[in-house]
Amino acid sequence: EARRALIQYIEGFYNPRRLHSGLGYRPPLEVLDEWFDNQSVA
């Protein structure tokens, strides 16, 4: 019960699709995908 409540709280607080002003009004997942795409493999 407590675990379920905690997960629901976190998912409600941190919405990965919400636009963030610090990321140029883009969702965090989009920024993360772009970052991984730009990484070069050594």
C-alpha cells in the first residue's frame, strides 16, 4: 500500500512529458534522447 502510494506521488510530481523552462520548454525525455543521440561511441 505504501509503495503504491509513493509511486503514484512520484509519477504525479515528476511528469516526464511536462515541458520544463530550464530545458528550453522541452520535455525531459526529449532532451535525454537528444543527448544520447549526440554521444559518440569510443
